[in-house]
Amino acid sequence: MSDDKIKAEELTREARLFYERFKQENKEVFDEQNELAKQWFFDPQNIDSMSKAITMYIFRDGVIENYHGRNKHLDDNAMKEVNIFMVNHIAGLLTYALEGNWLQLRALMGYYSTYNKDWYAAEADTSTMDFMFFNHMRIQLKM
């Protein structure tokens, strides 16, 4: 586990425990809030916001941004072009998912999966999401 993940886990441990206890003791409230959050994700009006947030999460606030900061060959205009590309393609994926265009999405996944067979297996990394969620909770509850 990286130092950042360890630090995030330490900072959010108390909030995580509080959250888990809250979920158990307030199941109806939790279920209602979780359903409202789900409905937000299924509202086409939120595709722009989701696309930009996802781009920031998986792309912009990571190795590409670090590379951009160190390497002048990836200048601000190039970075803007790449960000627009990412946001628009993520918006396309989200739009197809919300419209139920599963055949098109499956075909896309099938096409690209032929080119990445030698990549490392995906590992679900939720450490950043957990840190952001539980740190926000900790701040809101002034823990």
C-alpha cells in the first residue's frame, strides 16, 4: 500500500466507522439518500458535470497532470485539447449507458479489448474516492 493510501486511511478511519454505524442504525435514511444519489446519476442533465468530474478523477489529477507540469512538450493548449477529448468521450459513454445502447457499448469494449490483452489486470482503486468521501464527512461533522 502506498504512503498516500496509508495516510488517507488513517485520516478517514474515524469517519468510516461513524458512517458504517450510521448506515446500520439509520437504514431507511441511508437507503433514501443512496437512491437520490443514484437518481442524480441517471439524470441526463448531469452528464456534463459527471464527464468533467470523471475526467478530473481518472485523468487530470494524476500522472498526466504530473507529466504536464514537468514537460513543456505538453503545453497548456495540448492539455486543454486532451481534456476536451476526454470529457467528450466520457460524455458519449455516459449518454449511451443512460440511453440503454448496450450493444454499441459492448461492441466498443470488444474492439478495444483486442488491443490491451497484454496490459496488467485492472485493480479497483477506491482509495481516492474513499478519502474524499470520508474526509468530507469528517469535516461536515467536525470530527
